[in-house]
Amino acid sequence: MNRFIVGTGRCGSTLLSTMIARNPAVLSLFEFFNGLDATRRFRREPMTGSEYRDLICEVHPFLHMVLERGYDVPEVTYPFGAPGARFTRESGVPWVLGVTLPRLSHTPDALYDELRAWLARAPTRPPAAHASALFAWLLERCGASVWVERSGAALDYLGDLDARFEGARFLHIHRAGEEAALSMREHHAFRLAIMLTYQLPAGAGRSTDELRRAAPDDDRIGQLLESRPSAEYFGRFWTEQVRRGMAAVPKLDRDRYHAVRFEDLVARPREVIAEVAEFLELPDARGAWLDQAAALVRGAPRARAGELPPDEASLLREACRPGNALLGRA
């Protein structure tokens, strides 16, 4: 069975995937699809194994611009500066090595080399078939029996996942739009994406390539990362993710889609993680690992929306209202 956790950015899906990783039979795959080129990751045309290897080993431009300036990105767990680490913040780290493999191995560079060699021998097939075969290889390599892939903002391309992975089950975790949006604003990669999406400020540059071409003494990227756009833009961005994702939900059979609230996960962690395990049909769904998973929750994060100035809070609520309504939160 193909199993996915989907949600918007900053919805609590990282916590959920960390919790299910406590099940020793589960290979919890973090952020595999999220940073891949959107025009190629789910295309129907076949790729050679080497072409797919190159796709998943590209350096993500947003992450590189953030990391090389010294900012941290929580999703990137590659051990920069550790003995034997091959890549640096300045060199850029391949996507799959930066976010996925460090969660699976204490020696991610070695696993990366194995993965590259394995894909170089893989036959020509569509990208989704490459992904399925790679996940099966990782299952055997890591000694697990089922995989669950979770990428931040995967709700955005739920329709593509459904079209490419037959019979897949989708666990949707969602969070109040206002709080998800404000969490995005504290995340430097999201902040840069918002600035480019809504062209803030006007004339800053319409693409990452244009920003890179700025004069050496004109670090526009750094200026954007230091800026703090109004929360309204993050709410609009969040609502659009919800709209695109929820448009695909009616096409799913009821036994292939289930939603949980982040607020319930942090309030009743053992109960909700057991619910998730049952829906995804994880091995040992009622095992002792549930207690370990529940212990990862340290309570709910502080609510930020109430700390906003009244005018900004009002604009954020209006921006999030359509998305909250689609999620049954209005």
C-alpha cells in the first residue's frame, strides 16, 4: 500500500511523521517530493535511472540561498560541519541528502552514495515508478516493512499523488489557518517564497535567477530574508494551498482519505496517533511504540494570532476564512 501524510506548510505534519517513525516497522520518509522540480517529479514521460538520480540530487535554490546566509531551515537535518560531512552550507547540499537520508541513517553520505549507484543501474520508467522502486529499496536497506512519505505542503499536489500512486491512502493533518500562516512567517524559506510569489516589495526581482544576478554589494536575497511581510500574505498563500488540495478530495474513496487536527494531536497524542496508525494500517498499530510517540508531544505551541495588532489580525482572518471554511473550521 502507498501511504502519504499531506497538509499545508507548518501544519504539524513534521511532528506526526516523527511520531510514526517510532514504529520500528515503519520507514518514515521526510520531505522526499517537496523539493523536487514540480515540472518533472510527477510527469508521465519516462526517465532513465540516471536522470531520476539527478532530479532528486539537485540543490534546491531556495534552501541554498537561505542556508548559505547562515539561517537554519528545520527540515534540513544534514550534519553540516560534522566529521566526514561532504557538503557545506556554502557548497549546497543535494535535496535528498539534505532532508530525507539523515533521518534514515547515521552515515547519510554513505547511504547517498549507495542510492546514487543503485539509481544509475535502474531501468527507464516514469518518475513515480522510480520513486516506488526507490522506496522499496530503502525498505530493504533499512529493515522496515512499510513506508509513509510526508512532505510539507503536500496537500498542494494531492491530485498528482493520487493520479500517480494507485490506491494510495492519504492522512491529512490540518491546523487553524491563522496559526499555520504565522508559523510560516517565522520560517525563512517560506518567507522568501512569499516575497517572490506576491512581489514584495515591488521591483525586488521576479525570480531566484534575477535575484542572483544582482550586483555583489546588493544582497537582495538577504534583504528579503530579513524583511517581515504582513501576515495577510501568508494567510492568502495558506488558503490557496488548501483550495488546491481540497479540490482533489472528492475524487478519493472514503477509505483512502482521513483527516485529523493538529490541535487534537497535541491535546490527545496517544489517541490520535493510534487513530492514524489504524487508518494507515501500520504494523503493530496498537503496540508499545505508541507511548514513545505520544511522549514526543510537549504540549501545544503558543497561539500567535492573538498577539497581532488588530488591523493585521483582521486582514489575516479574512485571508484564512475561505481555507478554514473548506476544512470545516469556520
